Amino acid sequence: MITGAIKGKVDRIWTDLWNGGIADPLKGIEQLTYLMFIHDLDEQERETERLGRLGPTNRPRLFPQSVAGQSMRWSRFKNRDPREMFAIVRDRVFPAIKAMRGGTLPDPDAPDFAEARPGGDEPETAFARYMEDAIFLIPTPQMLQKLVAGLDELYEHDLRDQDVRGDLYEYMLSKLATSGRNGQFRTPKHIRELMVALVAPTPDDTLCDPACGTAGFLISAAEWIRTRHGDTMTEPQWRHFEGALFTGFDMDRTMLRIAAMNLMLHGIRHPEIAYQDSVSKQCARANAFTVCLANPPFKGNVDEASISPDLRAVADTKKTELLFVALFLRLLKLGGRCACIVPDGVLFGSSKAHRALRKMLVEDHALRAVVSMPSGVFKPYAGVSTAILVFTKTGSGGTDNVWFYDMRADGFSLDDKRNPIDANDIPDILARFANLPAEAARPRTAQSFLVPKAELAANAYDLSINKYKEIPYVPVAYPPTSQLLAELKSLNAQAAASLANLEAML
């Protein structure tokens, strides 16, 4: 989460882009992301060098060891003359990152650098596939110098330990006039981490986000697996981690480029990142994954003729929020887990499609939890009320009780500023979810409780927490009427005296 001070610095960088002639916000985001990627490659290289000084390491070198290869590093060109820096980035660095394969950059000194495809027999990465049509648009050396200096200041003083690529993209996305209509809102990192913890992925899982955007969920899942299992993972598991474990689909090639860069910088070199409309006939995947994590688009309808018939059989609707839940059920293998964000309307909508989908989750699979989130979670980009659904695909039922939690605070203010605060329900959510049997004794007046399946069925499978939550009646003691009348007379007397004083002054 970037603060107000960081936003001010980012706004200055944005002004430099605008003044330099890059007025299209999406193109500006792309150019900044390329520069951030170049910076982070050098940061990775410096970490590899540090580990090499401490002892043998298997981490590959990213930059060629030639003079020209080393000149492509951010730390080497950032203080050079603007014209020299511009030539290096335009003629060496940018062509090199477009030609990346196997996680290494080609050598500018090589005779065939212009046609370079490093990595030998290494398969083409998702990054290389979506960088093919990338264009370097920064027009002048002076503009490049300003952008490099501005980003360097951010990295050095403000953003060392943050998921800066996604956070910056999220903030820049708010400047796009179409972002609200398209529903392209990045899920806050702490919400992603909560959802990942609820499904607890392992190194042996196969994970999919069919609306991946900048790959935030895939990155959070990767960090979870690396932190909790990294010390015990086998070599085959690490190879699985570097690629086949992670799959993401999206309909925006710019987002796919950013997603591929983000994943590569987190050690995931060969993910399946594909351009695909996940709810259309184009997507035929089924029973393919053990975990789904997503915050799918909420707004709008899709072309009825393009919707997959398999999804229409589950939810006969054009609403994307319902179609994506049906998609998760189709993508998952039996026993697969899902944590997804849905708008509140999915929980209580009265249409036939809404009810049919909720009934299927409760009766045919194992719906485990409904976590209602406050409407400010996605501010300043959207003020919608949302919930997290957690379920397991079984095909044969398994829902005995559904756990409801009323999240009131997520560690940040619920206004547009989203400043950090002390109130935070997320640790409590995780602690209680880990011990659901103990929730059986919780009253309906509490912040969390269990609701049996029979009660859900009796209420048309309504999944809104307010349907089942009990509000304790607290009687209010009012003063006697005679006292109220006396106070009213006193106030009237004071008003009359004030009017008399005002009249005397005229």
C-alpha cells in the first residue's frame, strides 16, 4: 500500500511522462513498468553477487559479463550522461529484455544481438511471448533521466520492501478513465494474503487465476509456498514451482506483460500466462487445477453468444460475477479449493441464476466460509461491498455448516486515503478459520458464527451474514416527559432572550 508521500513522488513522475508527450495513461504505465523491471533485474543480480561472495550458489547470472553486458545494469547507467544513458537503454537494454529466454539477457557484443534468442533450447517464457509487441516510447534523454532519477529515489528511500510493481500499477490504474467500467481493480496485497492463507497452497498444487491482471494472487501464493515450504521442497517441486504450478488468464495484453515480468522477478520463469476470455467458449479447461484464487470482474455482462455452454448450464446468466464462480467449479479438480471475491449481490440476489448457483455451492460441494468485507476495502478505486467465498469442489456435497465472519476492519482506514490503523480483523479470521469446530458455541450476536445447511436451505440459500446475525436489543432509558418539557421551555426562553437582545441592537 503506497502512502500519500509516495503518491506525491509518483505524481511527479507521471507529470514528467505527460510533459514529455506520453499522454496515454496505459502507455505511461507500460514504460514505467519496463524501467522498474530493468531496475529489479539489477537488484537480483546484486543479490546473486552477494550470495556468491558468501559461498557457492546455483543462482544464474542475469547479465552478460562483457563490458557492454554490464553497462545494461541500472546501477551502472543511472548516473551516466543523459544521452549516453538513453542510447544504452534504447539500443541495448530494451532489445535485450525483449529477447530474454531462460531468465538471462543476451550479450550486446554478440554479432547476432539484434536477432538474439538466449537460453539455447530453453522454452519461450510467457514474458518473451508478450514482450514481442512492446515498444520503447520514451522520446528524449532528458525525459529518461528524470524518470530514472525519480524511480531511483523511490526505490532507495520509500519502496524497498513493498510489492512496488503492482502497487504502482494499481495507483496509476486509477488515472485510467476506463478502469472503473472494466472492473480492473487490483486486490490489495493484505487481502490477497488472507485469501491465500485460507486455501493454504502447497508445492504440489496447481494454481489458477482466470482473471489474473498483474498476477497478484499468483505472486502471493508463491510467497506463501516459498516461506512455508521452501526449506523442505525437493528439486522436482522447485521445477514445478518455476512454471507449471502457476497459471493465469487475462484479456489485456498489457496486463499479461506486467504479469509475466512480475512472475519472472519472483523466480517463476515458465508460468502459463495466456490471452484468453475465461468465460467464453475459448476456454475449454476443466478439472485441471487444485487451487483457484481470483477477484474476477464484477461489472457488466458478456456477449451471450460467446459464453461457454458448460457455464450457462450452471448459471444461466450473462453476469460475469456468476459465470466466474461457475468457472471455478469447472476448472477445479475434485477436492480442489477456491477462495474468490464476489460482490454482495451474489450472496442474496433473487434471480433464478443467483439461487441456483448458491444452491449448487451448498448442496453439491462444500461451502466452507463467507467472509463479508467492509465496502472501503477497494477504495479509492471502488466502494462496492464484497465478500470472500471459500469452498471445496466435491461433486457430492459436504456442506454441514457454513462459517460466517463480519470483517469490520482490515488494518487500513476505510476512506479514500486508506491509511494504516490499529484495528485489524485479519489475524482473528485466520485464527478462527483454523479451528472451526470451536465456532459452534459462538452466538449469532458475535462477529463470527456457524450456520447449518438446513437453515441456509430454508432461506433460499441466502449467504448474506445479516440474514442470520442477531442484533442484541439494548433498551434506552429516556428522561421523563416533564423533564423534557422543562428543558424545551428553557431553550425557548433562551432563544427569546437572544432575539430580544438582537432587536435592541437594531
